[in-house]
Amino acid sequence: MALNRENVVLAGRVVGMGREENCTLNAQKVTLPGIIISHFSKCNVHNAPSDLPDGEYLVIFEGGMIPFHKHGGVWEALGS
């Protein structure tokens, strides 16, 4: 069975450091044919407010949530 890979853009919410803000999440959605569960990889946060401080965040979107670390203004997905 071959994996299906699809680049997706999702509306999300960045939650953490005492803040909750809108963002956009670009990711690769990976699924197996006939399976409902998806995995998201190559995740990038965009359009989040630039004044969010460095720290640990959770990006919540329809279909899941992914932990991120922001350091020096760069977003890094943890575990994807």
C-alpha cells in the first residue's frame, strides 16, 4: 500500500506563553489508502504575530495539534 502525500494549508491557533493567536500551518499530510488517521510532517507556522515571545507553543488545527518551539523568531515543530 502506497502512502498518499498532500501539501496542505490549515488555519490554526498558536497557544502558549500566556497567548492564543491565529496562524497558518503549512504541512504535508500523510495517509494510507483506506485509513482515516493522518500524520502531518514538514510543518511550518506562518502568519503568527511577530511579537510572540520565544518559548514552547501548541499549534491547534482541525485534525490535530503539534507542539512547536520558537527560538530567535524561528518556529520548529517538535516530533514531526
